[in-house]
Amino acid sequence: MKIIIVTPQPPGSTLGNAITANRWVKLLRELGHEVVLAMHWVPGNENCDVLIALHARRSHPSIQQFRQADAVRPLIVALTGTDLYGDLPAGDPEALRSLELATRIVVLQESACEELPAEVRLRTAVIYQSAVAPSNPRPPREDCFEVCVLSHLRDVKDPLRAALAARQLHSESRVRILHAGRALSSDWEAKAREEERINARYQWMGDQPHDEAMQLLSGSRLLVLSSLMEGGASVIAEAVVCGVPILCSDIPGNVGMLGRDYRGYFPPRDHAELREMLRRAEGDRRYPDLLRRRVLAFQSRFSPEAERDSWSRLLAGLRI
């Protein structure tokens, strides 16, 4: 099939929608499809069997134009985060209309289905994001207890929560927070640099190539993900395939990937609780070992084969 994937972010971006779109291009080409990636669907581009649009609100113009051009061709709308947990609950008319126009809907974790009306759930498929561990993972450092944060600096990520938690650890703690991610505003850059200045446990490394970020993750004792909203964080899949225990905010997008019984959740914005979890992880090896066993049990869920098979089933069920 000829498939066009529309993402609201430039294909070369390191933001989540672009990363997801680029991975789907690769997987769908491996399935034998012809795939084009674009930021917009252009009216008159009729050489297309299926349109996949990421983000119900931000891709709505492409969704609307595609459906106006053809009322029959399959249209798949992927809910990636702020549309699912921000636009739809707020009743955004463009996001809601995108769901009405969709042939099928894709979500990135199972809790997402709970946010959707029953009639929409019948057209919804869960496709977990996949990741591949480095072939030469970095061994953990022995001189400190290295904790990784892989997150761009923007409000919805609450990116300095781990740094705030680490500030309050006992003076003898060896916890060190290494944070890779781009500041999406000058205010966030200033906050990160100030945190580095006053917090000896925190180092902001700025934006890193994906391979280097995965190396950082692979040798970390823990990953901290403190987001206030996630549609299905790719960094969770990356930590799982690396076998790195995760401490993450107790939000639906994270619970939908790791399950309600996972023991590594802390309340959003609660650095006091996160501090206690870091203290426990550093001081009692049984706790990170418990989390690691749970993480390892999820590795097949986040494999490229599982993601590719999910797309193969979804596309096979379409009427082309």
C-alpha cells in the first residue's frame, strides 16, 4: 500500500511525535509498504491508500482535507498525548471531529482506552512503542549512583523534579542526576543552568543524539520520568529493553505501559516521595532488583517485532 504519515513536527525533530512517526515509517517499510512522511496532507495528493495522522487536534487540517477529498479511504488517527489527555477532555471541537472522521484510532498504551467514549473504543487499537537496546551497553559507574532523566525541558515534563528530590538526600548519598534533553524555551534553559549551579547532584547535558542518550540510559541505575501528561512515553520502552528500573509519575499514560501493580510510581510533582524512593533504591538493593524483574517481564511488549505485528494486523483489517 501507499501510506502517508502526517506528523505536526518536522521529521528531523527530536520531539515525541516525530520520533514515533519516523519509527513507524521504518516498520511499515519493513512490512513492504511504500511510506511517505510529511507535516501536512496536501489536497490533490490522491496517490495514497491510507493516511496515518498523529495528534487529533494538531493534524486536524490534514485529517479534514483528506476526508473531504475521499469519504472512503482509510484514515488512522493516532492519539499521542496532549490530544488524548488535554484536548479531548476539554471538548476541543477539532480533536473530537478528528475521531469522528477516523476509520481506526491508535493509542500507545492500554489506559488510553478508558478516556474514550464506548463507540470510539470499538475502533481503537493499542500499539505499544518499541525500542532496541544498545549492542554495547555502558556498565554502571561504581563511584556514584547514577540516575538518568531523558526529557526535553518543558512544563508538561516537569523536568527538574528528580533534581529537586536529589537536593534533599542525605549528605552521604552518592546519587547523581544526569539529565539529557533540549530546553524548549530560554526560561527552561535558565532554570536548568541555575539548578546545576546550586545543586551538586545535578548535571544538565543538553540535547543528545539518540545513540548517546541510549548509552547514558543503559548504564544508569534508574530512569526517572516525572511527566504530568504522557500518551505513551518512548523512554519507558527504551528503559525496559535496557533492563533499567523506572521511577515514574503516577499518571494514566505511565500506568498504561507498566501496569497498576508496578511498584515505581510517585505522585506527580511530589519530590518528597521521589526523594524517599531514590533513598530506598540507593540503600536497599532489593528495591531496584524488584523493579528490574518487573521491567524485564515487559521486554517482549516493547519489541520491534510486537509493534510491527500490531501494525500488520491493523492494516490487514482495513478495507482498501
